Amino acid sequence: MQKLTGKYMKVMREQKKDIEILFIDEISMVTYQMLCMIENRLQKLKTDNVLFGGINLIVFDDLMQRPPIRGSQVFNQPQYMAPAIHLWQLFTLVELRNNM
């Protein structure tokens, strides 16, 4: 991921300033490491001291499908990251049961 510095940071912040909700489909293909990178980038773009930059995330998927090709599944925090906050535990599960 490209670093956010100087002019690039200013342009990105201006482009993303109105984002309040981020939708991610196929979350089972996102590794835990990628979720951390998303969280870090959103903090840098929006608000440094708030998780995910204060943006609400809505994710979709069937977590019983195929895992990501490399890295830990989004809900499995790797051991080497264990002292850090477990980002997946911040999500609230809403299970859809009826197919309409």
C-alpha cells in the first residue's frame, strides 16, 4: 500500500472526507492482516485516534466459504498480533436466515 504523505495525503483526505459507511463484500477473502491495513488506512484518512477512522463498516459473506489464499482468516488474529486489539471482535454479527 502506498504511504500517505504530503500532497497525496491531502488529495486522499479530500476525496474521502464524506465517507461514513464502507461496505465490504466477500469478507471471507480478506485476511486479518488486510483488515488491520484497512483499519490503519481509514485512521490516517479520517481520525487518527478512532478505530477505522470512525467509519462504520458493513461486511457481507458466508464465512464458511473458502478462506483467503494467504494469511489468516479475517476472524483469526495471528499469534504475533495477539497483544493488539482483536478487530474482528468489534463487529456485531447479524445472521440472515430467511431467503426471500
